[in-house]
Amino acid sequence: MGNAVLEVNELTTKYITRFGENIYAVDHVSLKVEEGKSLGIAGESGCGKSTLALSLMGYYFPPLYYTSGQIIIDGQNISGMDPDEVRKAILGKEIAYIPQSAMNALNPTQRIINFIEDVIEAHKPYATKKEIYDQAKSLFEVLGLPAEVLNKYPVELSGGMKQRTVIAISVILSPQILIADEPSSALDVTSQKMVIKMLRNLMDSGLIKSMIFITHELPLLYNVTDDIMVMYAGQIVEKAGAHEMVFTPIHPYSQGLMGSIMVPESGLRDKKLTAIPGVPPNLKNPPSGCRFAERCKYVMPECRVTSIPLRDAGGGRAYRCILPKEFLMEAYERERGER
Amino acid sequence: MNAGKKPCLSGRGVTKEFGFGRNKTVAVDGVDFDFYEGEIISIVGESGSGKTTLAKMLLGLINATEGDIFFQGKKRNIGSHRKKKEYWKSIQAIFQDPFSSYNTFNKIDSVLLDCIRMRGGGRLPREKKIELMTEACSFVNLKFEELTNKYPFELSGGQQQRLMIARIFLLKPQILLADEPTSMIDACSRTTILDTLMQLRDEIGMTPIFITHDIGLAYYVSDTVYIMERGKFVESGTADQVILNPKKPYTQRLINDVPKIYEEWDLSTV
Amino acid sequence: MKHTIRQVFRSGKFVVGFSIFMGILLIVTFYPLIIRDAPLKIIGQGTFFAPGIYVNVYDSMGSPHYTILLDDAAAKRIADKLDDDDRQAIKEWLVAAGISEDAIEIENTESLLDLWVNNFDPTTRIPGMTNADRNYYIRLNTALDGLLSTEGAIVASVNPETGALEEKGVIRQTDYVNVNQVPNVRVLPLGTDNFGRDVLTELVQATAVSLRIGIVAGLIATFIGLVLGLVSGYIGGLVDDVIMFITNLFIVIPSFVLLILISFSIGQEQRGAFTIAVVIGFTSWVWTARAVRSQVISLRNRDHVNLSKLSGHSIAHIIAFDILPYIASYVVMALILQISSGILAEAGLSILGLGPRTTDVPTLGLMMNWAMIYQAHILGKWWAYFPVIIVIALIAFSMNLMNTGLDQVFNPALRD
Ligand SMILES: Nc1ncnc2c1ncn2[C@@H]1O[C@H](COP(=O)(O)OP(=O)(O)OP(=O)(O)O)[C@@H](O)[C@H]1O
Ligand SMILES: Nc1ncnc2c1ncn2[C@@H]1O[C@H](COP(=O)(O)OP(=O)(O)OP(=O)(O)O)[C@@H](O)[C@H]1O
Ligand code: SF4
Ligand SMILES: [Mg+2]
Ligand SMILES: [Mg+2]
């Protein structure tokens, strides 16, 4: 077993809205990313994936607040650290983060090299422009990006190139771990593939030690990450290896997700994809029992009584449901057979 | 197969150029098309191939450099502001990037109220309006009570995108140009939302035009698929024809690049 | 919104700038409430009184006298009366009278006077001394005799009936008055100017007037620039061409030249402070217009504007609600810069003698102008111009600090 680059124990964070309500968008989440491994996170939109990413990095700026739990990055406990301190000491060097839709947020009036200068100068105030340029150029070469990009403006780049540039900028300080929030959702399949190749390349060449990848594109997750974690309403509902998760999901929600993957194959149009009716619970005051109960087809009265713990399912898997895994897996197989 | 159907949106030689001289980009290069009423259309292509630019021309948000656009069989005339307003009652859009689609200074309610007003419901009593908004939100798996009084940046990316789709349920346009409408929505809700959109189509005879990278989605929903490469339509036909038996190497490459789960995904091709 | 404001006040630069500016503003508001003098009132008969505390001599005779015995009082008094020229003259006489040069210490008043009292003899003839010189020395000796005497002075007044002098009292050398008991004491921290006006009071009002000129000019310039920039940027086409043509005209003719011409043609008597402010405002909107226009052009194709169009909003609505809020922070920064450059423009005009008419109110520029005309800088009367320069610099400095502070908050370089 490799040593853990990132370890999170029972992390809970909340948004305090303008009306003073607490929204627990990350609720007792534990996870561990080992050196050389990558973790994928999928889940309903609005279930707290982006918030989890921010929380992992100790990026607590209002309205996001830390509530409880531990975050250990590379042996250093950063929970409760001043966010400004975290920004200076951790971000970029230990953890790199690519926000959702980052490539559209690039300031259009700056050249790519200026962004890199900003990043490097924040950590090495005395670096000369020449040094920075050389460093950026060699990184771009390693990553297979043309060096001319450095002197271009964001608008001059195509979507795929822009996204790969954003990734390159974010790993310039060779962080331990890269968190990419939907880096591929706005890209065409070819660019997506290039981004994935680049991310794999980053891992293989040791530029980053591990990676967290957040996306809705399950086939992509399957191809990129070692493990997949499914979130629902602020909680982890299932953790498993990528292959197991995609082919033998246990939790009813993961089953729904995996059952609605659209792959362009001849059968697809006649297939009825799984659609789960209903709305996830309000994170302001979530139900005390299973959070998926409102939409679950196996729901029983017991489900709504107490909160459901994450159960170990063997083989490094865990799921949050009171039904036995055999029952759930069989039901899934049966349904798939029917369709 | 289109016998008896009327084209609701057609284009002849539609071209859009940006910039001059050395910086000139031809984003859309003389495309011809006939989108038939009630048909589900997908436009698929690499990024930068001009899909969004074409959509903006169809919406009348930018002017075509050359070529004509025909709306419901007649040459489109949206010269004045009043005519444009009338036009936008029948054609609506879902924009590509939800994070930049909202005015961050306005609350979510105002986005939806604008839609009600546009449909002539400006004078409805408040309860009725809330009822309409709640209904529209429920179509996209959102709860209006959770959204009311919030600002767009207080929602997740997917929630913003869903809200964009909720507008369509209030506006009920004849033509919908959906630019990557579900890129930030999970697979499961994606199916639900597409299904409800299809119901809306059946109810009001809307013509949805999907612009997407997601070839699986294009294949799943559409009747006709257009493949766009560098501003031109290189291939078009029924979904089965284009996606299962692509003729052009460009289309073949695109389909080959779709991430696979049942077979090995070959990363060496890019 | 609240959050942004909190962030703004976390920026060190902004806070420093803001505090300086607020300090100036507070002084400007509260000073006139305490010192109620008209700022342009001439109080001093004479020019350029040095900064200091002025005690009324007449009153000090009437107030209670206290005897305080201080050893060095006499020496100080004499030292004060003997200026450098006199000391030099004494030395020359003593040397000529045969005293060795080494024994004469010009700085040591006591020993110098000792030598003088012991050696001076008006009858001594010194070769080469003119009659005038001799008379000078005799006068000097009499004056020193008076000083050295320990007698007090008698104060007398004229009896209106008899016309005879009547003794009122004796002022002894050891008499003191308590300044607090003298009814008329005037502190002039910055002295008076060439007209004999209290510089501090004048400066405070000048600052207030200049700030008002800056604010009016800044508001006008920003308003014109904003409206033209918004319209030409958003509507584009012919409207844009026309507005840009006008803007370019204004750029070709530097606004300061235009300002001078307009100011000159209005004529001295018509130029009130407000007129000057308006003129400055109308000639300095150009760069705001251009900057706003380029911002608007980059905004008008954004999707949120497109969404607003698709929702059937009018052009006016879109400009007001979808464009303006996005450039509001930028406009605030432009306004701050316009205010500070308006103040500088007024100063520049007034120094050239083209500022507001001089009879109603002082402005920072007018104070500089007066100081220059009356050659305060040549005469070394620093208090007439130096504080003005400091105030102008402080205002410009604080506004620029605020601006950079705002800039850091509103346009952070790629956040992380
Ligand atoms: N306002 C503009 N000014 C200049 N060039 C533009 C502008 N808008 C688009 N382009 C260029 O036109 C081409 C087509 O862009 P468009 O946004 O239509 O592509 P797209 O197919 O929607 O791509 P994506 O999938 O990345 O959204 C690109 O090369 C782009 O750089
Ligand atoms: N600034 C905020 N203030 C209040 N609530 C917020 C804020 N930002 C997000 N939320 C809420 O927190 C929850 C989690 O949001 P988050 O952005 O983490 O979702 P997500 O899983 O990343 O979704 P997506 O896949 O759509 O990006 C959502 O319900 C959202 O409404
Ligand atoms: S606990 Fe009950 S409601 Fe929750 S997922 Fe399992 S069966 Fe469904
Ligand atoms: Mg997110
Ligand atoms: Mg696009």
C-alpha cells in the first residue's frame, strides 16, 4: 500500500446563506487518496462535489465554513488553518485545483505566460521573467503543448487547448495532488481524449502524485481513475474500484447512474435508460433517515428512521443502504437483463 | 422521409466571418440546411467548429456575414427591436456555459419571472406565478422553494444549467436551440430532463436543436444528426446512418474518440 | 455586496488611502465649526507673519503681573536684541581698538558685552572710521546701555484733559504675564499670507472648495463619459462612429489646452468656483468614455446579455441592469481618479491665473498662485505655499491609494 497523499476524516462543511441558514453540502465525508492513485467523484448535480473539492483544500472563504473533521495533506493537518495561510502555503504547491468552468474564467486581456507569472511569483517572488518563461516552456514541452501558446491570449485558443493550458498552469509548481472539477464537460470527444491523455501523462511522469477527478461523464471516470466514489446529497453513498462501480453498482442511486450511461451503440435508442423521478432532499434540513428514500424503489419504513451508516462490502467497497449487497446486485443484474 | 413536413428553419449559404485580414476566421462557412418542424436535430462537431456561432445567428443575436435564414418558410425579418422580440417568442436557447449565462446581480426569481412576462403572464396574481415557476422547476428536478431569493452563484453548475432548461418549460418556444444543455448534469437526471423535454415537444410540437459533443446523447435523442467540421456540415442523416455507419473519416474519428466502457479505449490516436 | 465591501476594507492600501482622505474630510468639516473666522478676512497689517503665538501687548500690560526670577533672562534678552551685524560691528571696533582677536568670542554675548562696556569710549579716534560709523557706534552703545540697565519701563497714558502724561504702572524686567490670562492671544500655526490672512483657516476652506470642485468636475466627467461610453459601446454602428469622432477630437486637442482656452474666454469675473468645476468636468470625460466603451464592448456579447435579450428586455433595461452593474466598480475607480485629477486641474489653472475669481473663496490653486505672485518662495516664507503642496499631494496620494486598493479587490489576477 502506498502512503496516503490526502486523507480526509469525517469532514463536514457548510454554507451559511444570506438568510442565516446552514446548508451542509459536505456531510461526514471520509476518503483517502494514495500515492499514484486517482479518485473519481460522481453524483447528482448539487450534491456537493465542488464544495467537497473546496473543502479538501481548506479553502474556507465565506459563505463556506469549516465545521468538523480532519484534512491531512502529505502528513500535515490543515483542518482549521487560516484560509489565507492555506492559500499561501498549500495551494498550488501541495494541492492544485482546477475550478469548474475555469477555462471560461480566464481574464481575456492577459497572455497565458502572465497567468503563469502570477502563479510562480506568488510563491517565488524573486524569479525573473526569463526563468519563469523557461520553466513554463519546458513544462509545456513535457506535456506536449506547443510553446507558442504561452504568448497567446485565451480567446485565441480552442476549447480543448485552453483546458489543457489551464491544467498545465495549475501543475506548474508540481503539486502532490491535482483536483480537477469537470475539466472535460465542455469539450468535444477528441479534446476530451487529449485532456485525459495529458492527465494520465502527468500521473505517469510523476509530475503529480495523485489526482481527484470530478465529472458526470462516467465512461471517462471509468477510463481515468482507479477508484470511484458516488455522492448523494452531501454524503458518500458508495465507494468502489472503477470497474466494480461501473459494472456492479450496489447502491440504488449508483445503479441509477450507471444504468443511464449513454454509449452510442445500436441498442441504445430502444433501451429505456434509467430515470429516477423526484428531487434530492433540501440540504438545509435533510431527512434523518436515508437521504435517497424519497426516490428509492426499494424504500421501506425502516429506511426513514435513523441515518444509514456506510457499510463495508468487502474488497475495499462500501455502500450506504440497509439492504444486503447481494440482493441489490441481483436486482440490478435482473433489470439489465430485461432491458 | 420529410415529405409533408414544413421546414421551420432553413439556411442557404449562411456564413459568418470574424475579424479582418490576417486575423480573419471563418467560423461558419456557407452552410445549407432545412430543419423540419417537430424533428429532433443534433449538431455535433469539434470545439471551434462553429456550432455556437451558427446557433447565435439562428437566434438573431449576431448577424450573418452572408447568406439567408428562412423562418417558417419565409425569409426572416428581424430588423427592428419589436420584430426581434416577437421572433424570440418562438425561438429560444439554452446557452453553453451556465456560469456565464446569468446576470449575477439578479436573483433567480427574476430569470423565471421574465419568462412568464414574455408569455404575457406579467399581470397574473403572485400565487399563480409561483405555481408556474414551481412547476417549471419540478420538470428539471429542482425545488423552487429552495431557489427562490437566491443568486445564481449560490447554485451548483448543474443547478444553474437546470434552471436554464426550466426557462424553456415556461416559454414553450416553437424552436429550441440547446447548446450543450446537459453537460453539467449527472447521467441520471440527464435522462429525466431529456424525457420531459421530449414530452414538451410532443405537447406543443417544439423543434429541439441540440448542439452537443456528447455523441451518445445525440444518438439517443435525435432524428437527424448534422456533423460540423470547420464551419461546414460534412455529413448529415438519420442518427443510425450517421453514428452507426459514419461515411466521412472526420465522423469516424469523432465516434472512435468517444470514451468506451465495453472495449479498450485507445488513447494513442490523439 | 456586503462581502465585497468587507473585502475592500481588508485591502491595506485602500484603508490607508481612505483614512487619509477621511481625515482631511473631517478636518475640513469640523474646523470651520470651531474657528468661525471668515477665511478671506485680512487680520494682519503686513505681509507674511511667521507661524507662532501672537499675544496682545496692550492686554498683557493690564493682566496680572507675576515676578519670576530667572538667571539667564537678561542675557537672553540682550542676545535677542543683538543681531549678527551688531556683533560683527562690535568685534571690528574692539579689534581696531587694539584688543586681540583671539579674546573676542562673537557668540558669547556676556563676554562680548563685558569687553564692550570696559573698552568702549566714544572719544577714541580710530583711523579710517567715518563720521557715520562713529554715530552708529554711539547709538549702539546707548541702546546697549538701556538694555543693560535693570530699571523697568514706565507705562503712561495721556490725560485727555490736561494733556499730561500720567503714570499707569511700571513694568519690571522680571515681570511675567500668564498667556492664559491675556484676553487676546491669537495662534497662527501657519502664520499669515501676503494679504495678512490666517493661512491655516484659508487652507482649510481652500481644501474644502477644491474638493468640491474636484467632486463636481469628477461627477460631471464620469457621468458624461459613462453615458457616452455605454451608448457608443452597446449600440455601436453609426452612433459609435459619431461619438468616437467627437472623442477623438477631444483627444487630439489636449484637454488642458481646451480648459485654458475656455477658462480664458469666460473672463475673470464670470469664473466662480462652480463654473470652473463645470468647465473641468466638460473637458475631461474623454478617457472615461473610451475606457467604459471598451468594457461595454467586451460585455455586450456575453451570454447573460444575450439571455436578457431573449427575455425580451429593452435596450435601456439591458444597459441599466445587465451592463452597468458589471462596470460599476470600474466606474467608481474612474470617478476617484477624475476627482483627484479635477483638483489638480483646478490647481494648474489657478497657478496660471485662470482659476476662479479671487474674491469669494480660496482654492488650493489660488493659494499657490498668490504665494507665487508675492514671491513667498523667494522670500523664504515657506508657510504660504508648503502646506498647500502637502495638502494637494495628500489628496492625490490618498485617492490613488484607494484606487489601487479597489483595483486589487475588483481585478484580482487569476484567483489561484
Ligand atoms: N466573437 C468572436 N470573435 C472572433 N472569433 C470568434 C468569436 N466567436 C467565435 N469565434 C471563432 O469562431 C470559431 C467557432 O467558434 P464557436 O464558438 O462557434 O465554436 P463551437 O463549435 O461552438 O465550439 P465549442 O464546442 O468549443 O463551443 C472559433 O474558431 C472561434 O475562435
Ligand atoms: N455560495 C453558496 N451559497 C449557498 N449555497 C450554495 C453556495 N454554493 C453552492 N451552494 C449549494 O451547495 C450545494 C452543493 O453545491 P456544489 O457546487 O458543491 O454541487 P456540485 O456537486 O459540484 O454540483 P454540480 O455537479 O452541479 O457542479 C448545492 O445544493 C448548492 O445549492
Ligand atoms: S436505505 Fe432504503 S431508501 Fe435508502 S437506498 Fe437503501 S433501500 Fe433505498
Ligand atoms: Mg460542481
Ligand atoms: Mg460552442
